[in-house]
Amino acid sequence: MPKASVKRLIECNKNQLIDLVLDIEKYPTFVPFCLDAHVYERKNEGNFTLIIADLTIGKGPFKDTYKSDVKFNKKENTIKVTNIGGPLNHLENNWQFKEHESGTEISFDIDFEIENKFLNIVMTKSFQFGLDKIADAFQNRAKDLFNSSKN
């Protein structure tokens, strides 16, 4: 199964960054390979925000939509995503947010398996590169949204 992780220090406060990650419907405007996003359900239950959403991911002739269960734990400043439908046998990704004096450190790890074995092999070889591109996209989006408001 492809696994990868990334850690970044991003110059914005923790709550801004969490809001950016939870704004799933905006992903197609800045996340590489994300073609569409749809949130079906969003609710607050105690210390949790619970979201059910679809993401359509693709490049070239390959395009698939998968449904995710997203749980934001407000106490622990973590977001856990698991698949509940689509072309993945398994998906788990975790976000952690830690505030520092110069910004927020995010840790993001992902572990998944695609039903298509050939595609799984291809993804394993290039996935860390792809994850770095996605982390770049979130970092650049935060810079565009939050650093411009400082001026």
C-alpha cells in the first residue's frame, strides 16, 4: 500500500489552517489533481466536526470519485479521513496541527490501497512526490489567503 508523510511549517495561525483544510469544496481551485468536491453532510457533535464528502481525483484518462468520512477533533487539533466508498480498498489520512511562534506545523500522513493493482504500483512509486505537491498547494493557498490580509 502506498504510504507517505509530510511535515511543514506554514505562516498562519492554527485555526486558519484547520479551516482551510476543512473547506473541502474549495479543493478543486488549488489542490493538484482534484477535479471536483462535494460535501454531503457537515455537523458538529461535541468536540468533533463530522463531514461526509466526495472528491474526484484525476489526471489524463484516469478519473475516480471517492467518498470520505472526515472527523475533526477540536480538542486534539487533528483531522482523520477514512474512505467509505469509491475505488479505494483502504484510505486513512491524518492531519495534526501544532502552533509555533512563527506559524503552524502541520503533519500529514496518508496510507491507501487502490483496487487496481497496476495503478497501485504506479502510485507507490510516485506518491511522495504527489504528496509534496499537495502540501505545496496548501502552503501556497494559506500564503495567498492569510498573508495578503496582513498588508
